Amino acid sequence: MKPIRVGLLGLGTVGTGVVRIVEGHQSDLQSQVGSEVIIEKVLVKNVDKSRSISVPHHKMTDNAWDIIRDPDINIIVEVMGGIETTKEYLLEALERGKHVVTANKDLMALHGPEILAKAKEHQCDVFYEASVAGGIPIIRTLSEGFSSDRILKIMGIVNGTTNFILTKMSQEGASYADVLKEAQELGYAEADPTSDVEGLDAARKMAILGTLGFRANVALEDVSVRGISSVSKEDILYAKRLGYEVKLLGIAERQDEHISLSVQPTMIRKSHPIASVNGVFNAVYVHGEAVGETMFYGAGAGEMPTATSVVADLVAVIKNLKLGVNGQQAIVTYKEKKLKTDEQIEYKNFILLHVQDKAGVLARITQVFAEFEVSLASVLQQPNPDNPEAEIIIITHDASKASMDKVLKHFEQLDVIRKIKSVYRVEG
Ligand SMILES: NC(=O)c1ccc[n+]([C@@H]2O[C@H](COP(=O)([O-])OP(=O)(O)OC[C@H]3O[C@@H](n4cnc5c(N)ncnc54)[C@H](OP(=O)(O)O)[C@@H]3O)[C@@H](O)[C@H]2O)c1
């Protein structure tokens, strides 16, 4: 077979890893795909920038069309990031019959259906394993490994930055602001950390996982999002005392044909395997109707782990080329998307209230829960030595989101409650 010529868009963290693996593992790759794999051209912003790997100068370009419109290039590997312009490049590449491998979750979460439809129209492959959880092969696992099963629940720690912050807060009793600053200094958090800490990055990944897991087109707007910026060290202390860790969990669930997706800081029982995923590591827990519980763990980002997934996609495209079966996506979204209503979404809740320290307060509070048919698993009342008020910690049984919203709205008006200090979803 003729050499496979790859156009690489981007030579940053991931692109550098792609070049290292394609060059370093060339003989293994050739044995698997039966042809030489050549990085033909590389797109960068600045061709004169000094880099940690050497790519011949004549292969570098700052003009994407040199690559997209090169008839000798068979496959585009997109690791430049960005959304609208990048989409334009990839759509034209597909129109020209080039296959695409991308690590771009922002692009796939927002425009995945359009890109996949274009790929189908032109019988091209689009693979995006690295877009969720970097080095963990979760996309292929959901689309192929679990193709025979019906997925009931996916829980993911899919953002390393927030997991690093919450782990440090838990292990060192540090405040959110202090750990965020440290994460920025270490390069784990961006100068503007909003997308990570407010849960948007995780929501994009959950939209991709939900689409694959439930075989229905899940959009970013279908994922309810709450980030970690309001998590206090006191909340984490309470969670630990009660046997929980606080993690930013993406949760996608299915019951009958109805699905729900969310990202929120969640109190997860310490005995659950996902509770012990620490630092920048990622993990995805998948519960299938037939297979039961499974979990996948590994590096969610970084040069070599992410590039491993990108090059694995490249191998998959080349194998399809040899078989002449490109463009037949292993997964099709054949199911109609039916989202659960707030009445149908149910989970346990942790609520921490600051209340007046006097008789009868607890009765007033439990009465509100009863009124909205929320049953309680445990109630703990304790005076706070630093506070003239008392603290009440409540853990509910499964309650609908609609009922809980009504309870909390009622609490805002209740004179015996000084403050609704914190509310968390509880799992495990
Ligand atoms: N980093 C990770 O661990 C990781 C993990 C999973 C997924 N991803 C995804 O992989 C993609 C790349 O991430 P990265 O961390 O490798 O990014 P990065 O280090 O910022 O590298 C981006 C590269 O693309 C080039 N580039 C960007 N915009 C360009 C433009 N408009 N025209 C020409 N060249 C352009 C840059 O050129 P210069 O070098 O000249 O600046 C650079 O080489 C993103 O979609 C990201 O979400 C990253």
C-alpha cells in the first residue's frame, strides 16, 4: 500500500506528541497498517517559533489551505483547537474526501452532528477519541465495547483541573482560592479558568459521552451545569466527616427511554471507586444493564497520553482505508432524545442550613420537606462554637429535582433559617 500522508493541524502540546509517536513507533504502526505513515505538512501559527521537536522547515506552514487542499494528503489530524474556523477547515477537508481525526471536544460538542453528517455524505471517517478523557479510550469503549449493552449510567471525572483543586482542598484542608492559584502556577489551570471551574469543559465532554452512551444526539444545552467555585473547605470537611468526598461529577442517566445529564460538585461515598480518583487523573464509571459496573481510569490530558488516543484513531482510519470501509461510523444516533423533566430527575441531596438556635426549628424544617414529599435519610443538628446559630445537616432519600427546588425556595422565606449554606447532590 502507498504511504499514508497526514496533514497535522497544530504542533502544540498534543501535536508534538503525535509527531513523537508517529516517528518513534513507525515500525509498529507500519506492521499494523501495512504502509508507511508520513506527516506530510504541519500547520502552526508561527513557523519560526522554537519547538521541542524538529520538523523540517519545508513541512511547516501557517496557511491551513496548503494542507486542506493538498491532493496528496489523505488524513487530517486536527490538534489546533478553536471552533468556527476549525470547523470550516474540517468541513472542506471532508468535502475533499479527507478523513479527520480530532482531539477537539469544544468543536465536537457544539458541531459534532454537522461534522459527522458531512463525513457520512463523503464516506469519510471522523474519529475523536482524544476529545474526552485524553488517554482513556472511553469513546471506543462506549461505541464498540458496549455496543451490545444498554447503558444506564455514566459518571465521569472528566476535568483534571477541577479534580486537582478538589483533591488538594480535601487532602490539605486548603481553600478554593488558594488551590486555584497553585493550579495556575503549576500550569494545571489556565489564566482564565472559567471553562474548567464552572463546569463547561466537563459539560461538553458529557454531551459527547451521553450521545455515544444513549445513541441519541445530546446537545450541550441538555446538560445542566454547576461548577466548583462555590465549594468551601468547610463543605469538604463535612462531606469527609459523613464518609463522602466532593468531586465534580458529570452524570448521565437513563431510565426507560428518558435521559438526564448534569455536571455538578457531588458528594460521593468514599467506598465508591470514583471517589478515590485524585489529582489531575480522570475516570469514567459506566453502568450497563448487562455488564454491570465498570470503570476506566487514566491520564485525562498531557502530551503523550492524548497523542496516544489521536494516533490510535489514525490507525483506525488507515485500517478502514485498507478494508475500504471508511465513513461507516461504528455508532449511529438512532434513538430519539427524550429528556427527563425535573419531576423525573431524582437523586439524594445534602443540605447544610444555618438556623436560629431555639426550640421547634427542626420541626418547622421537617414540615417543609413533608409538604413537598421529600423523605429524609438523616438529620444532624449541632451548635457551632464559632457561630451563635446552629447548623443542621440533612441528607434526603431520592427526591425529585422539582420537589427539592420547591423546598429550597420555601426555605428562603422561612424565618428560622438564617442561610442555606450549601446544597449538594449525593451519590453512592
Ligand atoms: N493539551 C491536552 O492535554 C489536551 C487533551 C485533550 C484534548 N486536547 C485538545 O487538543 C487540541 C490542542 O490542544 P493543545 O493543548 O495541543 O493546544 P496548544 O498547545 O495550544 O497548541 C495549538 C497548536 O495549534 C496551532 N494553532 C492554533 N491556532 C492556530 C491557527 N489559527 N492557525 C494556525 N495554527 C494554529 C499553534 O501554533 P503555534 O505553535 O505556532 O502557536 C499550536 O501549534 C485542543 O482542541 C484541545 O482541547 C488537548
